[in-house]
Amino acid sequence: MVNQQSVSMENYLEMVAILGNETDVVRVTQLSTALGVKKSSVSAALIKLSRQGLVKHEKYGCVELTPEGESIAHDILHRHEVLEKFLVEILGVNQKVAWKDACEMEHNISQITIQKLTGFVEYVMSKSSKSSGLFGWVNGKSEQELSEDVQQSNPNT
């Protein structure tokens, strides 16, 4: 795999993947709009990513991820999804804020941490509901309310 990409290059790869899932072809204009940057900036980034073998792009043509670029983009998207799910489903963060925070955090989290966080999120989500889970306190529940929730969800206790 290619050396670690800069945050900017990761954002380009991630957006090519996202737009590629939404439409058949991805163009410079779409990337420019989605990322809020100039077309010339997109073109320069695509040249760099193309030289690294991560995208296929010819001037005025569509943008396509190579298998290696797709692998990196998939990893970035996975990190984002896990972080966003953790923030929204477990900590109770607003969806819009969680999306933005996940965008920032996805670039700076180690592989081992994301693996552990993935396992944690899956475990918590399998063991609890949003209203009476391990982290109900985040949504303003007192310990007494949490205890009552647990008793109601487990009538045998």
C-alpha cells in the first residue's frame, strides 16, 4: 500500500468513492462542488493521486478509483462510519455534529484503535437499546432512571 496520505488526499479519495456510489461517473466539477474547492485544486490533487496509482483520470474525463485507491477509500469510509455510529448511537451526539466530528477524527485514528472501537460499538449495540443502554446517562437519564430501565427490560431480575 502507498504511504499514508495527507488529510486532503484522503478527502479526495473518500469523496470519489462516495460520489461513485451515487452516480455512474465522477467528474472534477462534482468533486469541486462536494469538497468546496476550486476545480484547479481538484485537478492538481487528481494528478498527484494518479501518479501514486490511486485514481485513473484523464483531462476532462471521469475520475475512477484504482483497486488500491478503492481499498484506501474503503478504509477511510469504514473509519468514518464507525466513528459516526459511536458518536450518534452511543454518545447521543447530534447527527450533523457527529458527521463533522467523524470527518475530522477519521484521519487521525490508528488502525488498532478503530478495530477496538468497532468491536466496542458492535458489542454495545448488540446488548442495549438507545433508550436504556450502557450510556443512557448521555441523554440525561439519572442512575435511578437507568436502573428502572434495566429492570423493565429484564423482568427476571
